[in-house]
Amino acid sequence: MKRFMFFCVMAVVLGLAASALAAADGAAVYKAKCAPCHGPEAQGTPMAPGFKGNDFVKTSTDQQLMDIVLKGREGPAKRYKQFPMGMPKQNIKEDEAKAVVEHIKGVANKK
């Protein structure tokens, strides 16, 4: 019986560890998908705005930002008219989008 309980506890611990490892890494997704336009340090580039201190990012809800990441923002919906292109929709999973939003909100709130 003790052996069975030990295996059950180990299965739960290993399952929790695996799910934590499987969770999307916002910084890694940002680096792969967002950094080419927004800059490696989210400082902005001539192609797209930066996120450091960005009031729009600070005040938007997570869902609003996820919608922009997943659906894009082109044409009349384009927020930053000074940049040559709109925000193309990203072909990423919802959990990856959520992780990216958490990452860029963290960057926006850094001083």
C-alpha cells in the first residue's frame, strides 16, 4: 500500500512538473515572433512601436492585447499610423499569445 501511494504521489509531482515545462514561455515566443519588428529588447524599431513604458499596453486588458496578437490590426484599425505596416495576425496558440501578453505587459511596466 505504501508503495502504491508513493507511485501516486510521484505521478502527480511528475505531471505538475511536465505541465509547468509545457507552459508557453512568453519571452521565447516574443523573441521568435515579435522581436524582428518590435526589437529584441522591446525598444521599438522603424517597423513597429516599442513596449517599454507604452501606455497603450499598460492600460489595455489582456484580452484586448491577445486579440491584436491573434487577429492582427490592419487598415483603419491600425493604431500607430507612423509605421509602414499594420500588425499582422500571428499564427500561434492561445496559450502562447497569453504568455506573450504577460511578457510585454511586464516590459511596459518596467521603469
